[in-house]
Amino acid sequence: MAKYNDDLKQLNLPEIDRIIRQFWEENDIFNKSVNQKSIDNSFVFYEGPPSANGKPGIHHVMGRAVKDLFCRYQTMKGKRVERKGGWDTHGLPIELSVEKELGITKEDIGTKISVDEYNAKCRETVMQYKDQWDDITRRMGYWVDLDNPYITFNNEYIESVWWLLGQLYQKNLLYKGYTIQPYSPAAGTGLSSHELNQPGCYRDVTDTTVVAQFKTLQESLPAFLQGLGDIHILAWTTTPWTLPSNTALTVGPKITYALVKTYNQYTFEPVNVILAKALIEKQFAGKFFAVESEEQLASFQASDKKIPYLIVKDFVGSDLEGIRYEQLLPYALPYQNPENAFRVITGNFVTTEDGTGVVHTAPTFGADDAKVAKEANPEVPPLLVLDENGNAVPLVDLRGKFRADLAEIGGKYVKNEYYADGEAPERSVDVEIAIKLKEENKAFKVEKYVHNYPHCWRTDKPVLYYPLDSWFIRSTAMKDKMIELNKTINWKPAHTGEKRFGNWLENLNDWNLSRSRYWGIPLPIWRTDDATEEKCITSIEDLGKEIALANEKLGLNQSVPKDIHRPYIDEVILVSPSGKAMKRELDLIDVWFDSGAMPYAQWHYPMQNRDFIDKGVTFPADFIAAGVDQTRGWFFTLHAIASMVFGKVAYKNVVSNGLVLDKNGVKMSKRLGNVIDPFETIAEYGADATRWYMISNAQPWDNLKFDLEGIDEVRRKFFGTLFNTYSFFALYANIDGFSYSEKKIPLAERQEIDRWIISLLNSLVQEVDAEYSDYEPTNATRKIMTFVDEHLSNWYVRLCRRRFWKGDYSQDKIAAYQTLYECLNTIAKLMAPVGPMFSDWLFKNLNDATSLEACESVHLADFPQADISAIDKALEQRMDYAQRISSLVLSIRKKEGLRVRQPLTKIWLQVLDSSFISQVDAVKELILSEVNVKDVEYITDTEGFINKKAKANFKTLGKILGKHMKAGQAMIAEFDQKAISQLEKTNAYTLEIEGEKFVLTTEDIEVSFDEIPGWQVAVDKDITVALDISLTDDLIAEGIARELVNRIQNIRKTSDFNVTDKITIAIEDHDIIRPAVAQFGEYIKAEVLGISIALGNADGGELVEITDDVSLKIKVAKV
RNA sequence: AGUCUCGUAGCUCAGCUGGUUAGAGCACUACACUGAUAAUGUAGGGGUCGGCGGUUCAAGUCCGCCCGAGACUACCA
């Protein structure tokens, strides 16, 4: 006969992991779980590609547990869930690690190392830790197809990306423009925000700052500023070298500004200046003092130590809009619309934290500046001039030098740091400009200022914000479509979609696609030198045709490169319609586009597998998941590309999980040494405990404070309990040879408690199913845990233990086995998505012995379906009563020092409602045996000796009484017995408060009985229990009999007798023993499998304590 | 700086549309139970629900401001 596996004497999750992993691999369970399901009933899942050039961390286990569990759940719900793996292979981190490893820089590529070698090295590095990733994938039990993954550097993948870009190009959503970006002149390259955020990049530096006086044009001043003489606007800058490029001044529309009369501290000329009122004290600190009148002001002399100032009037920023001013440093004029430059505009980003509340605006060197200048009406032109080739360029070139034709500053570097060692002039341009402004009465104040400024991580020199050419996707044009589509996506949690993602879409900017890098997907756009003609290539075939055409027209001998990465692709020359040569735009595309293209590119769409997308076989996804930090990353790129190219969503359901922090809530980092090694964790605690802990401890979208002790708790509390329950079952089922071969006993023929746990189990199935399908795994796991711990183990098994080991293999025993078996088998299925290994071990142990299920693994089984007819809410309620009543009685026993082995006569229960008596009667025997009491009686309001108490029902009463609630509550609490019985009899009671009358019904008042004179009472919410604690001789004798049983059992156990051994018993004679043996001898014998009990000589027996004061010898012998 | 999330017992978390004395598990202490025993039960201590103000008869729950933690975006004259 098949046996239930009892190899494990105690829970060993890593061992179970090993067994199950081996089983899965040998039997190809993953593939079966996919292939057994019909393609017509798919659940589409997208794997967000990890990058294998970093080691997997514990947070990856978290993210993948979330992905895995929903895929497993849907599989069990009958869906076919293909899980194509993928690798993200492009991007800066890979270039950096290659360069670091080889000890080279970008400049060495092509000289110290060939492009081939570099390219090969990148490919290799990308997969550096692939083995570790594969390993963690297996160990954590994450099912994903790693045999046929998509890889973003493959030509097929790139070709699909080109096609997508081509679609955008055809829709006129791709264009070239410029933005202000961080740029390192010394390195000659733009910097990503990622590079700027490297540690040590932001540094405190001391710069020369200037508060400049911009002289307004009289005729442009509003009326309230007329007739006051020359008026200057003050604006502060920490980068005086940008002042020649100033084309506007920005004020905050709602900020209050003031006109102040004073004297210039360098020229001592009288001046009228405008600045934010809130900053007057700051700007006029030290050298200045406030005066109240023109006279005081006029009395100033240049030799005075302190300079007076007078606040004349104030006004808000919007009043200043449109004022024009003289260009501060007229080295050059904007080549476009110079008439729109040099005026006051408004911007909401202006603050009064420091400076003057007026922002010097140079659109060529500041991102905010460029934005606000563009938004102004008419647009403020940036200070761009035309170079010798007629191209518009800023006043500073790419090396960080002023253009040569700019008088005395021409040809100088804007920062002294950019000069080679020893070549920097004594005075930096900043200082030179400051001096010039002082001399010309254009500087209000010049001082040194310490501030935080980014530096290039490679050259250590300050970064310049500089306008750089870039290719953009005109995502703003599709903004409304994206917003509309987003509303159809089910976000978990909802606020990530509505708020975070929604806001991001509302404030969408065009997508800057360009990266001046090396290892990535090349932009497939070719242009003529004069940029008048261009072509966008959309496939390799297309490229081949164009190459052939170019070969023909230009007399070249080119072919399609084997690898379409840089630099091979850069060598390809195409021909324009007018016959000119075209070169590729050198940019690579943002790697985020790679990942957003995966729904299509993973299948090499549209060159292959057209139906997958066009017929919706694998598009859109039913479900994706990734970290919340991907909101603007993967979640956005998927959404943007699907919206813009296909006009559809890319995913219907999305779970964004939070971060994994250390147990103190601090982000894990190598530097802090608080990183948790996923391999070690899984090796010690097992994959299931780790996964279960992560899912059950906090909602996936909340940050998880990862604590190994928490995993241990889950192991003990949940897996330990479940394991014990199974072991218990297996022990006796093996003894009795239960293999579920008997016919299933109808529920109606089983005991109340069996029907109860089955009812609860079916309720659980319903709830857990709903939670999983609603992407609420935490609730699902918590419900399963409560069931296993509180109901199955601590109530059902505890109360039913006797049924398993006592007596013959009866119908009742079989019913108990069937019931427990069903619970364990169903729990295995319910928990399988989150704890895939233990659940399969449990499932197989059960099924291997019974062959009840046709499938070999729990992951090939169907998710349980609740049997509605088995759910009996009344039964669940009365068992809840039983549990609570028992608990109350036990607590009274505890208080009174009455051990449970001492029988008592009676408990009294307060009757709650009409069904209460019949409900409790049905579980009466359970309660009585659990608490060792002989009988139950019910208290109804006919008894006269109970004190009833009235309490307000706040919920109903609040609506009736309103503001009289407090008074009403007090009055109700004071109700006497008469008032209560009047209310109960007539169902009406009139309450009078401050002259107002209110008619109350029994619904508004709760009556309780928490005092019964002479009884011990305990209360739990609505249930009140009273216990009769008086003892009789008979009760005492019975109590002693039970004590004896207990002692004899202990002796059997310590003597290592078999559970089935029969014994003879001899007990030392004593007064307290005699009545017990006389009255309960048969009972004792039956309990301990004794064939005789002798009183008297027990020499050689064990001395044991019977009561606190009596110890006697007991001798037990095997027959 | 902006947007979003979070802040409840020593720790991890519940607390539905506002309603009576704010709950559970872990940990701690005491006791009990014992044919699940490296398990189990009962009881106990422990809380200004981050702070302040408001709405309301009634606020952990709704609103405003502030503080703290985190994420993302932006980078500032």
C-alpha cells in the first residue's frame, strides 16, 4: 500500500526546495504547465528585461515573486501563460564597465582597441552575470523561459525597433531640435542625469556672483513707474559669463516687488532699483541703512560709511511684464527677432529664496530659461548668432570658449578650470565681467558665493548647461491619447496610475531620444550634410535596397553590415533623392526605447510573427509588473510606444512594487554593507519562506523592510504549522492505512466540526480566488495563514485529535481523514502561486499515496473551485461562538485557578437573539468537552436576578440625536431595570433631552448582562459567559481520574511504549485516589489501554505528583 | 524645489463608506496543557494612532499646515 511520505522528521524547506526543483527539471513541469493549455485561452505576460551585467539582489527576488505568482495563478485557472525571458543589453553602465575593465576611455576606441574588439567586449560584458541570474531564477522557483529569450542587441530586435521608429517618423513624430543639457566641455560630451548623480559630482564651489542693474527703457514703463527718473531692475547670477547671452528678465507674477531709491556702492551715483520686497533686507544688509524720507536720502555723501535707501512703493510682478531694458553687455544680438528680446516676462518658477526675485534669463544656457522664454508671447529669442557657415550657434562654443568675435572676452574660456594647467589668466571671465559692470554703473553688488554645482565625473571640471542637438519623439502630440488610454489600465496600486503616472502624462515633455554613445541601437536616419534631405530606414531589407541604390548612384561598393551597431553602420553612405550623399545621424537611441519596444521586438515583429500583434495573440499584455521606479521608465516607454504606434494600451493590468529596504528602512547599498544576499537567504530559509514572507508581510507596492527574522517567523508560524498538521495526518493515516480508497462520505453524514472546516475551506477558496484575481496577493496569503493556523491547526486538529488515534477504522474516523485530507490538498493548491515548492511537496505527498488527482504536480492542477453548497454561514457563526465561548470559559478557569482536567457542572450563556440557543446547542458537545464542563444553560430575560445594562448604539443613534448624542448616551447608561424591560416589551422608549423628544427602539440600544451575582463572568464583544465554579466530591473524583490518566500516559511515553501496547497499572493507595478509581476505573483503563488497575503496592513504580500536596507511586507494565 | 507614497504597541502590520473601551502576530512575563511535543492554549504589561489646527453630536479615519522617511522628476538665478 502506498504510504504518505514521512521522510522528514522536521521541517526542512531547503531540502524540500532541492527535491522539488529536481522533480520539476526531470519531469519538465514548467513546459507542461504551459503547453497543456490551449493557445486560444492565453494570459499574456511580458517579462521586463533585467540587465545581466549586475548581480541579482534580494529586490529582484521580490519583483520576480510578484510576477511568478500571478502567472502561476493564471496557469492554474486554465490559462496558457507564455513567459518569454529577455535581457536588457544596451546602455551606459555596460560601456562604463567595459572601459573600466580595459582601462580605456572613449577616445581610445579605434586606436588602442579596435571597434570589433570593443563591440565584442560589450556583448560579453552584458552577459557577465548570466549564470548567477539563471541560478537565482531556478533557486527561487521563478518560472520563465530562459532558453529562448529576447536579447536587445540582436539584429532582429534592432530591426523591429527601427520599424517602430519608422512608424513614428512617418507619423511626423520624430524631429531634431535642441535642449539645454549638462555638458562637459573638457570631455566634449553631454552627460546624463545618471552620470551627474554619481557620488562626488555635486561639489561646493566658490564663484564670483553679480547683482546686475538692468536699465529700463522709459517709454516701456507702466504709468505707476513714470516720472521717477532712470529705473534699474536688479537680477542676480552665479554665472556672470552668461550675462552676455541674457535676453530676458523673469519675475514671479504674484511676487511683490518694490522700487527702492539708493546710491550705487561702486559709483555712488543715485539709482532707482526694483527687486522683490522680501529680499530688500538681504540685498541691503551691511553697507546700507533704511531711511524714511527723501531728505535723509539726499543728505548722502560719497565719503559716508553707510549708504541710505528708501522704499518708495511696491507692486506685483505681473505689473512689470513687458518692460523693456537696455541690453546689459551688447556683444551680440540674437539673429532671430532681436526686437522681442530684452524685456520682462513672468515665470512661476521664480522664488524669493535668494538673489533679488528677478531671474536673469539666458535661454541658451538654462533649461528653465529656455522654457520660460519659449512660453512667453511673443517668444523671447535665445542669443544665437550665425557662424561662418550660416549655422545658428550660441556665444560659447563646444570647448567652452567665447566666440572669437566678442571683443575683449572673445576666445576666452568661460571658466578658468577649462584652461590647461598653468595657462589660466589671473582674472576669469566672470571677474572681468564683474569689473566691467562695476565701472559702467551696471553692478549693484559683486561678491563671492559658495554653492553646490555639478562636475563632470570624468574630468573633474565644472559642467556647463549647453544647448545640444537631439532627436525627439513628439510625445506631446499624442498626450491626450496616452491619458485617455491610461484610464483603461488597471493599476496596482491605483494611485500610481492615477496620480504619479497620470501627472507625468499631464506634464509630458517631448521624449529626448538621442544619446551620444557607442553601445546601443543606432538611430536609423541618414541626412545630407546640409540637412535638407533625409531618410529613415525601417528594416534591414530597406537598408539593403538603399545601399544598392547608393552603390549605383555614387559608385560605391558597400554591403549591409553583419552587425548593425556602431561603428559599422556609420560607414554606410546612402544617397538622397537629389543624388547627394547622406550620412547617418550619429546618435544612438535611449535604451528605454529598447525596453518599451519589447512587445513587438521580442517576436521580431513585423518581419515575422505578424499575427502575434495584429491579431492580438501576444498583445497587449494582460499583466506586467516592475518596481515603482519604472513609472517613468518601462511603464512609460511601453505605454508611449503602444499609444503612438498602435493607438492601444500595451498592458491591461500592472503591479508596481515598492522597494526592498533593510530592516531599519534604509536603502540597501554596498557602501553601507546592509545588502542581503539572495543566494544565502534562499539557501538558509528556502525559497518559499522567503517568497511568502515578502508577499504576506507588506503589500507589494509598499516598501518592504526586509528582516531575516521575519522569514524565520513565517517559516515557524505558517510552514511549521502546516508541516506539523501534515505530519500528524500522515502518522495516523499510515497506521490506519487510509488512502482515500473509500467512497467520499457525504457532508451530511459527517460531524458538525467536519462540515464546519469544509465550509470555512470553501469560503477561503472563494476569497483567495478573488484576491488573486484582483492582484491582491498579500490579502490572499494572510487569509490562508489565518485558516491554517487558527482554524485548521488550532481548532479542527486540536479538537479532533482523538478521532484519529482512538478506536477502530470507523466511518467517523474515515470522515475525519477525508476532511483533513481535503483541507491539506486544497491549501496546497491555494498556496501554490506564492509557495510553489512546499505546496508541490505537500500535494505530491498526498497524491502519491492516494492517486486521487490525475496530475503529477500541483502546478498542473486546476485552481480549486468553491463548492457553494458546502458553505454554511450559520455553521461558521456557531463555531465562532464555540471558539469564543471556550476561550471565555478557559479564561475564567485561569483566573480562578481551576485546571481544565477538573470537571465543572455548568456554564450559563446570555441569549443574543432568536437563533442563539439552537446555534449553540449544535456545538454544545464541542464546547463542553473542550472546557470540561457538564452542561450549558441559557439566560433569557425571564430570569429575575440578572442586572441588565443599557448602552447606546452610536451608529443608529447618532443620526437620530445629532448634537444631543452626548447627553443621550449618558441617559441611556443610567437606564434602570424598569426602563430596560419597558423598552424590550414595547420596542419604544421616549427620551426627552432639552425639551426635545426622541422615540428610540431596541435597535438603538444594546442590552447586556455583564453582572450575574455569585457567578464568574467573562465578556467578549457580544458574548457573555458565566461559570459555576462549585465543586462536588464526584467532580473532584473525576478530576483526579483525569490526572491519573495524564500521569499514566506520561509514563507510557517516557517508557517508549508503542501507541498500541496494553498495560497493567498499580497505584499506591491514598484517600484521594480511591473514589476516583472506584467510580472512574473503567474510564481510566479505556484511556490508557490498561487491562487492570490495582490499588496498594506500587513498589518500583514512578513517584509522580497527583495534586499540589499529594505525590504517589504509579507502576506501569507492558502486558 | 515639485509630484506621489508612507508615518498606528519595542518590531511587522490590520483598522471597510467617520460611531462605543483602537486590534492581530512576533518579542517579553506568568500560568496551563500534553498520544502534533524543537508543538499548543490562556492571561498580562506595553499606544498623546508623527505634530498642530479645522469640519462634526462624534476624527486613527475627512480637510489644511508643519515635521520625518522614501521614490520619481527637475535643478535654480
